Amino acid sequence: MEGIYLKIWELARPYYEKGRSYDVPHIEWMMKESDKVSDMESLDKKLLMPISILHDVGYSIVDEKNPNIKRELVKKLHMQEGAKISKKILYEAGYDPEYSEKIVHYISVHDNWVLGDDTPYKECKEMAVFNDLDFLWVTKSFENFKTAAESMKMTPEDFYEFWTKDEKLTRRPFCCEYTRSMWESSIKKIKESLKI
């Protein structure tokens, strides 16, 4: 992974350490997967990588350690604050100003799906892939899955029913074969863990 992305991560990490309990491993996984899929899908890594690294820095402002993953107020707050923090980090890292402007914009709208707005994922393939990966984090492991269920105040079994019927799957279907196959494999493992 290029040094500039590691520099952005180094500047962002202290914010994530103040955020949700699982933010650091979430971003490390997002970085690894974004780097991999960028090459596979010929995506603009200069756009996707910083979005993946910075998208949740705004949770450092949210007081809850495991907020409801669909609560609009929390989503709006972390996007607004995340855009401000991202702008500062990108400037400090010396990132390309033209890209920085786009990245800050996309951080400010990256969870707009919760508001019923899918525009960012339709206008930009990197945002569509980002959205796929962000959604897939929940099923990366059974531990992640249980944490997400707890945030929604559901049992893992009820959350399985909820997550496998999420509007993501119809409104913003997986945009590439890599993320689609990752979903099929990971949700199958979750189902096996639940013994359903």
C-alpha cells in the first residue's frame, strides 16, 4: 500500500481510537479490501482509498460506542463532522487538493442511503464499491455480526433475517463480482454459525 494512504491512516487513527469500539479494525479491513478491489476493478484508488480510510472519523464526536447503525441523527452527525476532520487530515497529509475536495464531499454523503438518497453510489463507481464494502464489514465475522445486532437491539437470529432483507440488496445491489461473491460467502458462514 502506498505511503500516502498510510500517512492518512496515521493521521486518522487517533480519531478512530476515540470512536466506536470496532472502528480501528473496521478501517484496517476497509483499507485492505479497497486496495485489493481497486486493482481488480480498475478503480481510481486515489479516490477510493482515502474515502475508505476517512469515512467514519466523525464517530469520534459521537458519544455512543455502538450506536444504532440505521439511526438518522447519528448518521448525519458523523458525516458532517467526518467531512470537517477529513478536510483537515487531507490538508495535513499534503493530498492532491482536487481529489481532497471530492473526498470531503463524499465523506459528507457516504451514508446518505439511510436518508433514502442513493445518488452518491449511482454517480461514482468508487462510492458504489465503498458502499458494498462498508455493508460487508458486518458479515466479515460472526463477532462483527453480533456487534451490529446489538446496536439494533436484536438477537443475532433476528438480525440475520433483517440483514438478508436489507434495502441495500435491492436499492444498491453489489456493483461487482468481487463484492457479490464476498457477500454470498460471508452470509453463508453467518448462517452456519447461527445454525439456521
